[in-house]
Amino acid sequence: MSMATGFFQQALRGNLRDFRTVEGPDLIQRVEPFLEWQGRRRALALWPFARRSVDSSGPLVEVGLSTGGRIRAVDFVTEDHLALTRHPKTLAAAQEAIAQVGLRCASSTLGSHHDGAAGRLEAALADFLKMDHVLTFRCGWTATFAAFKAILRPQDHVVVDSGTDPALVDSARCATLRISLHRRGDKDAMRRILARIRAKDTSNAILVVTESLSDATSDAVDLRALREAAREYGAFLLVGVTNDLGCGGEDGTGQLGVQELLGDVDFVVGSLAKVFAVNGGFVAARSPAIREYVRCFSGVDSRSMAMSPIEIAVALSSLSVVRSPEGRLLRERLRSNAIALRAALAACGIGLQGQPSAVVPVVIGTEEIARLTTTICHRLGAVVDLAEYPAASRGQAIIPLRLTVEHQRGHLEQGAQAVGRAVVESLAILARLGTDGHKLVAGV
């Protein structure tokens, strides 16, 4: 085996989990192996997380790669599903807010007044979700962390399905290590876990955590069944709605609306970034005590800045579009794009799972195949993401194709064909690794 082939194989192997736990007294030296591994992937354009958007206009984007080159391709990475970041109403709202109050908020969320613009946004979200009380944050992760940190204690339990975003699970671990996982959609397994916990512990709380729609599998779970099981065992249900709020369901309320559970779950958390054109987040609850407790005891509100007046104005404007007849038309167009892309991928021999949604997750198989496929897709005119551990199970990987209403049929066909061809080329490269497989991706 040549040195070049060995270098290439090393770049394909391993994942972030291999470097999650490090030891030694030197804080810098013990993370050097990670940088070396990352460097091998960068050198062969197998590290997709170093892309830099040079120019973006609609569904086409010019991207600077880690190897120094640039490509112009169809964008399947940007999460702006209804294209509200360039909507005339949101742009006008941002400009008006700048003219009135300037560029930023000057206080923490805890210290800001919630009877002004922030209060209007929280009231609008509460009405949209049919939840009585909402608290906003600068981003979705901060909102999720705040909710878990405030309402959970180390002795409490969290029951979460394996398809839930790792960010939710990591946030829960900041509050308690009593976390039980079950296979997504396996209601019987979840009930067994709840029964086992309650048989041993009747003194502490149980929080059941799930996502209304999984980004990794594009599937929905039976939220009503989860709610009923939680109530049976004295547990509470928290639903993350980041992936379908605003862009799913006829009225934009996602699976909570589709399953007629608006206002009928205990807690709702989510990000505004994927649809509402701002990096905000929120926690929604039916209890005013929870809202105020999260404000005062999460440790987030007193230490981080509130959403800026510009972000609030844009979020309010986006929400008005989402709830309007125009929003319904945009969601219909987005769903049509999802159906068309799934059909084009199937025609290229790509297997799919889940249901049509704003993200079409292509389950590639091993991390090696997915890394090569992602890189080759760029050469073939499609900028795509790579979801590997911890966003996917160790040894597996997903290419999530993110859609917007601005994608045209030609863009979707180009993306599907790029993925199909890239998978074939990747398999050929891996088959030739014993000889000169590394040469087949040189210069990509």
C-alpha cells in the first residue's frame, strides 16, 4: 500500500466520538490528535464543515472550500425553507426597526421589558402554538438548555427517543444524567421504561422528550400516544418543533397541529432559524410558574442578551407571513418540491425513508461512503451537508438535503443526479483502495 493510499484511508476512518474523551495534563497537547485527523480530511476535501459561503442568491451559491477552491452549485445546505430571509416584508421590518431603535438590545432577557416588542412576539407565538406562556431567547439551543436547566434536577429522569436531535439530549445531560433512550416510534419500549422508573422512584419527576419531526429521518411520532403514556405514569411531555414549525401542516403548526395537540402538551421548545429568518428560540408552557421559573433559574436570561429589536421585528413579520394565505401557498410549494426531489432520488436508485418534508434525509450507509459522496457532490454541482456522529449513529451517516421554496425542478433534478452519481463513484473508489483509489478524488 502506497503512502498516499494510507493517508487517504486514514482520512476516511474515525469519527468525532474517537476524540470525545481525552486525557492528560496538557490541555492543548491532548487535543492535537484531533487536529491531525481533521487536517487529513481537510487536505482531501473530506471535511465538509469548513465551507465558506462567498455569494448566495436564491438556490444557487458560490462556496469556498477548505482546499482553497471555489464552486458554484445548487444549495441544499441553507435552512431558509420559506425563503423569508429575502421576503420584502421581513426586509422592510428590519429596516424600520433599525431606523427606530438601532442595532442591538442593551440588556439581558431577565432585565428587558416584556410589554414591548418582545412581549408582542411572545404573545404571537403563544397564540400560534395555543400555549399560554412563551419566553424567547437568542437561539434555539439556548432556549432548550434554559428549559432543561431550570425545570430538571439531578435526581429527575428524562426518557427520550433515539431519533431526537443530539442538542436536546446534550441539554438534558446538563441537568441530569438519568437519561433513558428508546427507539423512535417504539411506544411499547417507552412505556416499559416509564413503568420501570415509576416502580423504583415515585418521588422525582420524569420528562418525556421527543421531536415533532425528526431531521434525520423525516418521520413523525404519535405524539398523542406519548402524551397519554406520560400522563399514565405521572410524567410530562416536552416536544421540540424546530423542524416543522412554520413549514409543516396546512396552517404551519407542524405535527402539533396535524395531530390536534396544540396547547395540549406540557412544554414546547424550538428555534426560529429554519423558517422565521432570525436566530431566535423559545420555550412555551401552559403554566405561568414555569415561564417565570425558567426566566429566573435557568442561568441564561441573566447572563445573555435578549433578542435584538431587529430580530424581534423580523420574527413578527415572518410569523405574519407564515399565518397568512401566502404562507399556506409557500408551504404547498415546499411540499411539492419535497415530493419532486424524493421522486428524482428514487429514480436514481437512492432509497429514502420518512415523509415529504423540508429536509430529505438520504441515508448513505457508512461514514466512508458518505464523506466521499458529499465531496463528489460538490464537483457535480450540488452543495450538500454531511451528518455523521453525533448527528447520526456511530458508523453511519446521512446527507440531509435541505429545501426552500426557491428551488426549481431543474435544481432538484441536478441535486438528485449528483447524489446518485456520487454514490456510484464513491463505491468505485472504495473498491479500488488497495491500488490507487486516492487518485480518483484528487483535486475535488
